[in-house]
Amino acid sequence: MRRLVEVTSRVLVGTSDFCTTTTTVIAADDGTCLVVDPAAQPAEIGELAADLGELGLQVSAGFATHPHWDHVLWSAELGDVPRYATATTVDVIDAQRDEALRLAEESAPGHDHTLFGRLTPLPTNTSTIPWPGPTVRVIEHHAHAPGHAALHIPGEGVLLTGDMCSDIEIPLLDLRQPDPVGDYRHALDVFSAVHGVHRVVPGHGSVGDGIELHRRIEADRRYLDELETGRGDDDPRLTEDWLRQSHRSHLAHMAA
Ligand SMILES: [Zn+2]
């Protein structure tokens, strides 16, 4: 994990060497902070906890954007605090914990199993995270994973997109859902209608500005257009074997 970098005065982002996975920290005025998707290796989460200590920030809550293994990690060093997620994300990780844990052990062994995926559903009828810091709006959708949530921090002009709007990954579809492309397009439409975004933070990749957010939304729409006509092989983000494999799975699904 590279050290936390200031994206705005209240939003800090650290980036892991594992799949360029980001961890976002949102600071409140009272010296507490919200930690979103701490990742990815156990030692890196320890370093994150040490960095927060040096900054004088005490974790008051966590948030997991979606029920994939690299987004539901935690360490005792971050504290015993509520780790929120959408109710759907909690249901999915509760049902698929063993499989998610197996994937975590394969790629980033040594996480605390007792804390893995132990999430608290957001209170019903709430669209913000209950914590003392800046307002964090939860934008729930079903692209990439059921119960996936983007987080919008309007006072900071920041949008955390979870596993979407990446500069290094194509749209990754959840092919078990009835309409994975439609779900994806809908979420992109929702993101493009969010006003005043000056910084986009993807779950994997680099932080961009507001213009870059719209460039990525267009790149993702273009990929989906191509996919629906059996193409997309020339997307510049297809740089690694696992991404090319995902693309082939998408194509096979569309042809079926
Ligand atoms: Zn994911």
C-alpha cells in the first residue's frame, strides 16, 4: 500500500500493489474517519491502521461497496466498529462467505477469518451512511454485483465508484444476473447524472477528475455497445490475461 494521498482535504486514498486496489478514508472534523474497502494484503491493512494513527484519525465506521472478497476485508487494528454495506451486499456475502474467503486466501492469504465479510446492513430507508462526518450518499445499483453501492460525498465533490469507471479494467459484468448489461448501463446513467463531481475514485485504478469520470463513462458505454455486437477485443484496457478471459466470458454469454 502506498501511503494515503490527499484527494481533497477530507478524502484520502491509498493504493495497493494488488490489482491497483484503492482504499478510501473520509475524515470528519471530530478526528474520526470512515474507511471504505480496506485492501488488499493483510500487511497493507496494518500499514493503513498505522497511517491513520499517525494522522490522528480514529476509525468510527467502515463501508464495503460490494460483496466481492477484496472489498469486505478488515483487521482488528482498524477497530471494532460497524462496517456498513447495502442490505443486499450483506445477504450475498452471508450466503457466499466460504467461497469469497477461499478466493481471498488464494490471492491475499492471512486475513482474519472472523472479521472477513462481517457487515452491518444500512438502516432501512436511509440513503446516507450513519456517521459523524461529511454527508456520504449511498447510490445503490446492480451493475457488476448485486447490492453494489457508489458513494457520493457532495461536500467534497467526490464519487467513489466501487468496481466501475476504472481506467485499467473493462466493465466486469455479473453474468449470473438476468440483465447484466442493462444493469450496467443503468448505473452509468445514474453516475452521469450526479452533479459537481471533481474527483472519481474507482475501486481499482487511478483517481480522475470530473472530465475523466465522463470519459470513463463513455469508454464503458462504448465497450458495452461493442460487446452487444460481438466485438470489443480492441478495448485498450484488455491488458491482462484475466481481463481478456472476462471479455471472452462476456462474449460467450451474449452469444448464448
Ligand atoms: Zn468486484
